[in-house]
Amino acid sequence: MLRFVTLILLICHGAVAQQIEISGFIRDSKTNKVIPFATVELMKEKLGVATDYQGKFQLQLQSDCLNDTLIISSLGYKTAHIEVKSLKSNFSNVSILLDPVVYSLKEVEIIGIPIGRYRLGNYEDTKKGYGGWLTGLKSQIAVFMDCKKYKNSKIVNASFFIAKNTGKPETPFRVRVYNVDSKSGNPGDDLIHDNIIVHGKRKGGWLTVDLSKYNLKAPSSGYFIAMEWIDSGEQYYYQTYINPLGKYVTNYGQSVSNSKTIKPNNTWLKFLGHDWIIHSEGEYHNSLIISEIEVLN
């Protein structure tokens, strides 16, 4: 069974408000190079877009949003907050600069003798997978990795089961590793600040990404492994016919397969312009994403 994600964007209110379009590029303030896959969000109106692989974005909203604030963010950069009206002089040729962040990597000494590897997350011995998420929206899916009982361990890898015969299994995507937000329990801050962009095989199946070089200690509260859809070009869009709707819809990229049996719910979703939510609807709600840790005595 396929899960088709539909996001109704509730944009700015006003019965006769005129629509405006903002387009341009997100750039590095130091080098002036474009920043691919940055996000532009209007959280108040639950609206968001992402830059493509050329750093370009296009955002439509109502003119009565001029006093609202755009949130612009990208991995490895300081988040910027810009009022819409400050861009009014040239909505069609916007250039937004983000300041890079230099992260001082603290050397974490993980002491002990390896006593074994353990697999966390959602694993099923399947060749095809069970359904999955098809989406034309820029989004993320994250699975919680519960390592609370392993007090001294490091993160070794992350794996994703890409559905076969569905969508474009070879589409590039970005791997994110998050800590647990102490207040909400949702995915919090990035634990790895590099852009880890990978792609699967055309035939789909399990794709494993090596994370051992980061020597990353597994947080005692657990962590999240996320798959982020990124716009890598028109060749990864395709049409799917939906019988209940009686029409074709545009989808993007690959589908990450879901579990038939794994409970309880441990899969979170995020759409641009929205906060993280835990997915709790339907039969196939947990995505097949796993991570291995190496435990030390």
C-alpha cells in the first residue's frame, strides 16, 4: 500500500489579497557562492520551499504577508530571519546571504574495548519493502534510534530501504543525524554538520551510509536518523495516476519503504513550513531506517 502525502498549504489570509512571488538565490556571505538545498519558510502561514541544486528558490504568497518574517536556513550556516517587506524593492531578483558557521569539533574520547555491534531502528528482512512515502514536497522522515541501554557506544552507520519499482530509487537525498530535543522529544540539533548526500541503486533495496569517520558518540537519550528529499533536478520528477482522485499527480524522487509489523510509532515527519510531527496514522507508519552502533565495555 502506498502512502501519498498531501500537504494543504494554508497561506496568508485575506479574501482579495494580491498574490506576489519572491524568487532569487541563497548565497554564502563569504564566498558569494550559491547554497543548494537551503530552506525558506514562513512558519506562521505553514509555507515553505527549498532551493534547488543551483541555489535558486521561488515562493508565492499573499501581499498581506509583507509584515511576516521568512526563516532561511541551511546545514552549516547561521539561520537568518528576514521580513518580507525588506525584499520589496525587487521581489524577482532576491539575493539572501547566509553566514557560515565554523564548528569546532571537540575530540570525543570513547574509551573501551569493542564488544559488539547492535542494530537500532526499524529492520525487516524484505526484498521489496511494503509501500512507502511518495511526495512531490520537500520533506524529511526521521526514525528514533533508542540506545538508552547502551551507555558507551558510537554511531557506525545508517541504512535506508529504498522501495523497488516505485518512483526514482536512484534519486540523491541528504542524510541527517539529530539529537533529541529535550523539550519536545522531536528531532533537535544536527549532530553532523557535513552535507552527506547519497543515492541508491535503480533497483532499490537497502542503502548503507558509513558514519564511522565522525567518531560520533551515541547520545545517552538516543538520536534520530533522517532522510531528506532535496531537489536534484527535473529528471527526478514523475507522474503517478491516483485512482481515487481520477487524475495524475506529480511526485519526486524515491520512496522509503515502511514496516508491516513494527510498533510502537517511532517515525517523525517534517514538511517545510511545519514543525516535526510523529506519524501515527494508518497501518504502515514506521519507515525502514536503521543505524548500527558499536558498544564498548
